[in-house]
Amino acid sequence: MKLLGFFLGLTACLCADPLPSWNNTPVKQEIISFVDKVTDPKSPNYVPSAERIATFDNDGCLWSEKPVYFQLIFVFDQIRELAPEHPEWQTQEPYASILKGDYQSALSAKKEALLEAALVAHSSMTAEEFEQSARDWLDTAKHPQTGMLYREMVFQPMLELLAYLRANDFKTYIVSGGGIDFLRVFAEETYGIPPEQVVGTTLKAKYEVHAGKPVIIKEPEIALIDDQAGKPVGIYQFIGRRPIFAAGNSDGDFEMLEYTTSGEGARFGMLVHHTDAQREWAYDRDSHVGKLSRGLDEGPQRGWLIVDMQKDWGKVYPFE
């Protein structure tokens, strides 16, 4: 997967069809039409390149998210590694269920308890220690159903879309409810998105000097939850420009698309609808992850594009 974003970007520039994994449906044509009109200096919808900001959710938009968000599986694996230091976890939820491998019971715990578990797993270490831990996990951990590395379960059509936008002078950002430090470990080599263009849920941090070496320590306290209404806040604080293009897949992305498409001039909102039970998963309104209900109901009347994965994508993963 290393340098995949680079090679895909090069392919998109050289290929006559910039979105070869997208079927020739109206969805593909709407994307291309939007890019054409905002990049044509003669168009009344022209947008200067400095203002061509595109934001993408990660889980369920750029890669898969079933059976649970992949970063949560990383948290569970870290909890198991830390368990010998915490014998009390054997009877304390959600830790007890995590240690038994009972993800369903762990997920049924109170949101605050799951958040505490994530803070325990992700804090009280240096930024470098966390990065190495996440990198080691991403290089080895495999999905229980597909047998693929989690980092291989990225969506080929979305990789092409990212490359196509960048070839047309868009700056692409990830704006995700996932942890910013976790995303920054793999975003550049996988998506071609550098760390400074990643916005995510953020822990507080502090500067210390250990044995004469300056380090950043991750603290067990949240500074920003970058989900739902937190996404426009994250965009404002980290990016400083309102996007003209936003893509997501769930109701957690609703406010980001609402914020993006309510601006002046040409705007584009897009939701990936998981409809392909054979090649990936089919889910929406009743899903415990990636729930999509309000977006399906209100998206079309707001002018948002609903991408039908089964109908609009010729392939799902790069290595199919």
C-alpha cells in the first residue's frame, strides 16, 4: 500500500478516464461535471484553486467499517496487551468483554465506558510511541472476515476520486470522527493526504523533556470530538476555509455536508450508500456503525449525491 496514493494520482493524470472504477452512471457524470465547471476559468462557477477544498470522512467513506470501526479494534487489541497490568479488568466492563473477545457485549456498554477504554489505550505515551504502535498494528492486523490487512480495505473508486480532485488543484482533507493521530500514521502513504491535512478526534497533549529529549505526551482528555456538529468546528479550527466539496457515508457526516453546501457558489455534497452485500456490506438505517438515515431522507432534496456502491462502483477494493 506504500505510495499507493502517488501511483493512483499518476494513473489518474495519464488515464483517459479519470475514474475508471466508477461505472458510467449519472453519479460519475455529476462528479466530472462539477469538477469541470469549478476549474474552467470561463465558467460562471469557476473557483480559484486556493479555494478548492475537499473534505472526506474516513470510516465507511474511504475504507470499510464493519464489523466495527477499525480503530476500535486497534483499541481492543491494545487493551488486551495492557491487561496483565490491570487484573481488575477481568470483572470490569467493557474490559471484561473485550478480553473475552465478545465485541458485541463490549459495544453495548455505555458510551462513556467505551470512551474511557479508548483513552486508556491511546494516552499516557509519547506521540512517537503511539505512532509506532499504530504502524505495527496496521502492518500486521487482518480483518476477521476478509483476511485482508485493514489498510488494504480502502475503496478503489475513492482513491481515484482523491487523485482526480488533486489533479484539478483541489486540496484534499480527511475530516473524521476517528483519532487524528491514528489517521496520520497511514493517511499519506494510503490516500496521498499528508498529516497536516488530517482532522480528527483529538486528545490533549503536553510538552515534556525526557532524558534531554523533547517529547509530546498524549493526555487522557479529549480536546475535540470530530463527529456530527464537531466536524464543521474541526474544519474551522484546522482548515480555516469552508470546503466546496464534502464526502461522507453516515449521519455523522450530515453537519459537514450541510456546512459545505450552504456556502455561496458551486458546492458538492456526496454520501456513499453501502448497498453491496456481496463485495462489501449492505447497511444504512439500522446499523450500529455508519448509520445512514437522515442523509437518505434529506440528502436528495438538499442536492447531495447518493452513491449506490453496488450500482455505481465497478470494483470496491484495489486488490480485487
